[in-house]
Amino acid sequence: MKAVVCTQYGSPEVLQIREVKKPEPKRNEVLIKVFATSAHIGDTRIRRVDPFLVRIIFGLFKPKKNLILGLEVSGIVEDVGSNVTSFKAGDEVFALTGFGLGGYAEYRCLPEKVKEGKQERKGLVAIKPSNLSHEEAATVPAGALTALKNLQKAKISKGQKILINGASGSLGTYAIQLAKYYGAEVTAVCSGQNFDLVKSLGADHVIDYTSEDFTRIPQKFDVIYDAVMKSKASKCRKILKKNGFFLNNYRQPKIIGDDLLFLKDLIEKNILKPVIDKIYPVEEIVEAHRYVDKGHKKGNVAVTVYTGK
Ligand SMILES: NC(=O)c1ccc[n+]([C@@H]2O[C@H](COP(=O)([O-])OP(=O)(O)OC[C@H]3O[C@@H](n4cnc5c(N)ncnc54)[C@H](OP(=O)(O)O)[C@@H]3O)[C@@H](O)[C@H]2O)c1
């Protein structure tokens, strides 16, 4: 099969399309024909070795042989292992590959269930929301699940005031919609050019970070989510209520298969939708990474792997 291999650490040009071995599903796995993936900021950070920990996980001096990036996918189940009961060939699915990566490829195998101690729980594959294209669905798992779990950690609830910094990015656009779903009043921090976008997602108030320091405003918040990781808890303390909650993404939240089904339900009820900035064909993956590297994408960047035509 064809896959985008990360041949070195460095600039987007290190990504090259190569022929690699097609995976075969184990007894508990589904084989997904990947229709779309995303150019996720996490992929670009691994490629750029940011942070250094990347080298410990993915190869000290150069990436492990045939390292294929891609944290999330959408596609069609082509085959299933003998123990798989909840998926069959032909099912349209979306999935989080997580740090197992491998989404930038024609095929990816993922487990239907994963072991947790002596228990088994659902894996991070679910039937795709019926109202999304593969490109849209491929941008949901990482960003929306991270935003969801972070807001749940802060126990966001009806009537609370939340400030979201980086509201126009992937996490920000999901966080606005999820905070509104939980009944919160949302102040979105982004540049003025993205005011219309964040308001269309439900933001009640907007602050332009290019002309105003949000940490100096007189209002106080129950929750501050620094989704874009450009601020600090110490700076935000002044605008946080007593017992308020400061969040960022330093700790990766624990995500389970039911979380993906929860998002699917919100999407099918038109409560949540992915914002797609651009869609690139996989042959233009270098361009896609170049664009994400600039740090100004609006929502998400999708990558078409297979058009089905
Ligand atoms: N996305 C995920 O699933 C995920 C998961 C875990 C951790 N993270 C981490 O969380 C951070 C954000 O990820 P992301 O995917 O949401 O990023 P992103 O989509 O690349 O963020 C880009 C957005 O951030 C805005 N922005 C840039 N500088 C800003 C600033 N100083 N203040 C406010 N907004 C600013 C940009 O708006 P302008 O063009 O107007 O500047 C742009 O819309 C990254 O550090 C990432 O590694 C992300």
C-alpha cells in the first residue's frame, strides 16, 4: 500500500509517499481503508521534534523505520478479525489512532476492544456520524475528544462563565460548541478576523488577542481554557474566580471508546460540527503540513487519502 513516511525529523519535505507493507487485521482488529485523515498539529510536532520526548518515543536520531504519522482517520471497514463482533466489512467508521499514529496510509488496523487491567472496553473506533463526509469525520477524534475531556475535567456546567484562548483553532472551535452544549457563557479569544467564525459557533463575547491582553480584563471566569497553550495559569489567576479552574493541554486526558460515541451523537443532533479550513489531497501532504506549521489554521485541516472513485 501507499503511505506517507516520515523519513527524517525536520521540515515538511521529510514526508514522502512510499510503498509499504499492507497491514493484516489480528483476530481482534478491523482493517480500515482510509478515506481521509488530518494534518493535525500533533503530527507536525512529532515531525518537528517538539518536544524532545518525541525522540524517545519515535526514534532518537531519526524516526523509526517507516514511521507513518496520522492521529485520526475516517474510512470504510474492509475486513475484520475472527473475534470482531461489532463491525463488519462495508461499515463507515472514524477513529483515533492516537500515538499509535498510522493514519497517513491507505490502510490502518485498529482493535475493536482494548484491555484495561482484567477488563475489556471499546477501542477508539466507532461508526462514522452519518451527516459528515470522511474529511470532516477525520478531524473529529483528536480535537473534539481532547476538548470534551478537558471541559469535563473542569466540570463545566450551566450558567458558568468560560474563557477560551485560541478559540479559532481546532481545540478552540470544538471547545466553544461543547461549552455552549453544557450551558456555559463563552468568551472567545482570537484575532478579529475570526470573530464571525467563533460567534457562528456560539461564542457570546469576543476578545482580539492582537489588541487586548485578556488577562487584564475586569471580568472573572469559572473556567479558563488556554486551548492554544500561549498563556499561563499564573497570568490568568487575576481573572479566575475563587475555586475557578484553569485548563490547558499539558496532560493528555484519558479517552475511551464511549467518548467517541458521545461525540457522534452530538454531531448527528447538529450540536457539534467540525470546522474545516482546508482539504488537501494526500499527494500534497507537504503543503498541508506547511500550512499547519504557520499556526493560524481555522479549526482543522483534512487530508483526502482515497477518494473512492
Ligand atoms: N488539536 C488537538 O487535538 C490537540 C490535542 C492535544 C494537545 N494539543 C495542543 O494544543 C495546542 C492547540 O492545538 P490546536 O490544534 O487547537 O491548534 P491550532 O488549530 O493550530 O491553533 C491555531 C489557531 O490559534 C490561533 N492563535 C494563534 N496564536 C494565538 C494567540 N497568541 N492567542 C490566541 N489565539 C491564537 C490562531 O488564530 P489567528 O490566526 O487569529 O492567530 C489559529 O486559529 C497545541 O499546542 C497542540 O499541540 C492539541
